Amino acid sequence: MLKFAANITTMFKEYPYLQRFSAAAGAGFKGIETQFPYEFEAEQQKELLQENQLRQILICAPAGDWEAGERGIAACPGRKNEFTESINTALEYANVLECENIHVLAGLCPQNESLGQYQECYIQNIKHAGMVAAEYKKNILIESINTYDMPGYFLNMPDHAVSILHQINLPNVRLQLDLYHCQLMAGNLTHHITNNFEQIEHLQISGVPNRHEPDEGEVNYGYIFSLLDKLNYHGWIGCEYNPKGTTEQGLGWLKDLLKN
């Protein structure tokens, strides 16, 4: 059976953050994702995971000054020391939360900058992160993000992400395939899932194009879920979407799926 994790950064926002753990568990989720858990102590969140019998499936590494518009620093030349600190912080949290997967955002590449310089920096930093994370038995995940929601993002095509993985060639540096971003930038989801299946560690879903519940929009997730069953996908599927109303009101798609 497929395993779904609630992204408690985007879901259950009708509750304060620390109450979203129990809300997710009450809605039937066994796992959660958090984009940036660093506002609260890791031990406090670990207690909430244990109280609600939840697993922390994914966190993101600190991504620079988010409020100022930064979207990661892994590909940004001249910020290696800051990047190293961000990975160390992410690993501290991942160890306490017993979370295996750390998503590392690449950052923005201005149009007047050299793409090659950013790519070289990105490969070096992600390789370093992978080697450090391996000591703690953690995975470093990379993800392509669409340029409509995040203009100028360095890694925006799924094939580019896969080529980076091949160049780095570390067993714990893996692909996070968000089907929302993939559909917007490349389409042909079946192709990207089946052709890159061995590189995929984690999947994410949401409706396209409005990023609401996955039972609306242009993607037939019923077909996608059947495909993943046939492929014997053992990873988690993160629900990183923005509910149209309250989160609970929009969970009919999951309740129907779990009945079958």
C-alpha cells in the first residue's frame, strides 16, 4: 500500500505549527514532511512525533534568507562556508527527528550569471553534503522546481536533476520528484517516473495547475498511484499542496483511496 505524508508546512495551516502534528495524525497520516523545522527545538518536535506515532519523512536544509527572496544556496558561488553550516544544522535536526531525507534547495541563478559556474558550485556542494550525510546514514535529495512559482531557480528540469545525480554518483544522493513541478515543466509523468525510478527516493504530489488537492486539475493521480503500485514503489508520497479550504475538508481523496 502506498504511504502518504502530510506536509505540515503547507497543510493544516488553520492550526499553529506545533498543533499540526496531532492534526495530521488525527486525519490518518503516519508520516509528515516539514520544509523548515528550525523555528522550534528539535527535541520538542521529536516528542510530538512520538506522542502522535508519526514519522518525520523529510526536512529541508536551511535555504539562506528566505524572507529576502533566497531559495537555497547550494549553487551560489562564494557561500561554501554558509552552505556547510546549513548542512550541519539540517543533520542535527535530522538525527534528533530520526529523519532519513534532507532536501537541499539549489538557489536562484541570475540571468546575467554563468550557468557553468553555478553548476560546478552546486555539484561540489551536493557531493560534500552527500559524503557528510552518509556518516549519519541520511539521504541528500535534490528536486527540480518550476520557473512559474520560482523564477530563476537553478534546477528547473527533471532531466537536469538526473544528470546531476549521475555526475555526483553517490548512493545517498537521490531524486525528490515533485510531480506538480514535473508536470508544469516537462509533462509526461509516466516517462519521468519509470525512466528514473531507480533514482527516486521521495515523491510529492498536488493538483495542477493550482497546487490544491490532488483530486482536481489536469493530472490523473488515480493512474499515477496504480502505476506506482505496479512498480512496487516503497517510498513515501509527500502531500505538499495548499488546501482550498480547511485541510480536513479536502481530504476526501485520501479517505477514498484508503478504502480501496
